[in-house]
Amino acid sequence: MPAPISARSVESTSAPAGASYAPALTLLASLFFMWGFITVINNTLLPHLRSVFDLNYTQTTLIESVWFIAYFVASIPSAKLIERIGYQKSLVVGLLVMAAGSLGMVLAASLPSYGVTLVMLFVIASGITLLQVAANPYVTVIGPPETGSSRLNLVQAFNSLGTTLAPIFAGYLILGRSVGGTTQDRVLTQAERLADAQSVILPYVLVAGVLVVLAVVIARFPLPAMGSATSRVAKEERKKHSLWNHRNLVFGVPAIFIYLIAEIGVANLFINFVSQRDIANITQAEASRYLALLWGGMMVGRFAGSLLMQKIAAEKVLAFFSIGAFVVMLGATFLSGPAAMWSLILVGLFHSIMFPTIFSLGIKGLGPLTEEGSGLLIMAIAGGALVVVQGWLADRYGLQWSFLLTAVCELYILFYAVWGSKVTNPIDDVPADNDVFA
């Protein structure tokens, strides 16, 4: 994989080392917010599309699988694009690609078309991939290495703010304005399906407008320029090392992959699960409000995790949270009624720190291999595509039993926290005169 950027080689033209990065990180937090917001609209969109197109669980989760396949397909092209046009322009391109996909959802709703919906969600996810490839490693290295996990958890908390508000926004504007979202166990007429399909037009027009405005702001914002001298030195240094010598990365890539199966499976099937008569017996529109609590738990957990990791080793915090996630997933599987619903809501709290902590632990000690390692970890987000496996399990064995897959995923995260995240063969960063993070 090419090394598109070197966060260690950022050049500041207007301020002393580190002093000019607070405004940049604040702006980046808005990106984390927006891609979290748009991603979680899918959680509300899936049960909506299930009723519009009369889909089974496998076909429903295939929609989300297409979304995460984009991470696998678009990661390397994103890295090459960043190398070619630079960090700031790539952020603008990513936002505009997302805006184009959002407007494409208007076309998909107007037809309505299941196939066009899949294509447009792939386009939106490709734009998000471009933002992810650049922003996550940037935040991780912009400061002391020992607080990288804390810093990324803090910024990711704004991602969770977006995921918390999205179900309320989409629940009101999509499910709350549709027949399928406000009734239970009803087969829709053709006219009702057409009307329900068109209820997504307004939300996606609003999202597209916000994305375009944000792209204009970033295009005009004086982000630090990306230097080239250190990048050239790092490329020479990379030839002396192998990614396979770093246990924390080798086991970190599948940890991200497996974690995404767990997170996306819970989020995408949440509304269908809690709206069942033997769980909460509520409408999908009402269930979307409880989904906001799940994502709100992730936001609270990330703020709390950021503070905890100032004093406790990140891997220890990760181990504790993975045990908690395993316990509540067993509750969601074997309990019934509101107890099962609240167990599923609580998993959001325990999932909160997993992605940013695994990511920061995975690139720890990589030195000049940091960019390649970051790219592999972002590609591993494609694990969310395997949510279709949980959809198949739900169709075959029942929706509630399918959450055993999630429980198994939590055990791998525990393994990674206890053993897999241990740094082996750490490499020092390449020194350079223009390295502001030295």
C-alpha cells in the first residue's frame, strides 16, 4: 500500500510546534461527526427499506454489506488520491463524493429502486473511506504517543454525537413520516410503498447541503501543509522493516474486522429486534428513539474512556469493556422483554472505546510503517460487510439467537486486549528537521 501522507511531517507555517493544531482538530471533529451521522442514518434506513421493498433479513443486511465493501474497495485508491492531490483537497473531494451520493439517494427514492439505493450507498461510503484514511492516523500521532488512544477516543466521541442524533433525525423524517414506520405487522399496498420510499428525499437533501457547506469551509480553512522531505526519508526507511514483525498490527487488523461485525450487526438489527412483540412491542419509529440511547452510550463511553486512559493503560480499559460487552450480549440473547432490549442498548456503552483504542494500539511502535498500518486497519472496516452473515443466521435460527455471533466477536477483542495488542519490535520515528511532533 502506498504511503499517502506522513502525519509526522506536517509543516506549520504560522505557529510554533503543535500550537496551530487545535483549530485543525476542531474542524476534523466536525468530519467525525458527519460521517458518524450519515453512517447511522442507515440503521433507520434499513428497517424502512425492508418494508418498502419487502426484504428478508439477508437482503436487508446486504444493504449494509455493500456500504462496508466500499471500505475495502476504496481504501487503496483513497491513499493514492491523498498522495496525488494532498490532504486538504482530499478531504474536500471526500465530502463532495458523499454529497453526490446523498443526492443520488433522492433518485433512488423517486424511482424507487433497490439497486440504485445500493449503488448510492456505496458512493457515500467511498467518500467516508477517503476521510477515514486521512483523519484517524492524523489524530493519533498529533501529540504524545502514550495518549494517542485517549486523543482518538476524545475526537471519536464527536463521531458518537453524530450517531446519537442521527436516529432521532431519521426516525422523525423517515420512519415517523412513513406508514411502515408507524404501524406494526402490516403489509403495505403499492401506493403506500411508493409514498414511504419518497420519505427519504428530504433528509438526504438536507444532508447533501450540509456536506457541501462543510466542503467549502475546509477548502478555505488554513490547514497545516503536508511536508514532503520526511515522507521521502520514511519511504527509504520502510524498506528495512516488515509489518509482519508487529504483533499489535497483525492481530489488530482482524480485531477491527471482527469488531465491525459486532457493532454493525447490533446497530442494524436493533430496530427490528426491539419492535418485536416479545421484546418491547413498539413501532419502528419509537424503536429509533431507543437506538439513539445505544449510540448515546457510545458517546458517553468515549468521553469516559478518554479520561480513563489518561491514568490506566489502554489495553486494560479495552479488556474490561470487552468483558462487559460479552455479558450484555448474552443478556440480549437469552433474556426477553424490556430486559433484552436494555441489554442490547448497554452494548453501545461497552463498544464505545473499541474502534479508536484498537486502532491506536494497532499502529503503536510502527514508526515509518505507520501509514501502511493505518491503511490496513481502515481496510479492515470492511468487516462490517459480514453483517450479512448475521442476517442469514437471523433468517435461519431467529433474530435473537443471531446475537450469539456478536458475543463471540467480543471474546476476540478480549484476546487482543490481553495478548494480541502487545507491541513487538517497536521502531522509532524517522527524525527530520521539519518534524513538529518530535
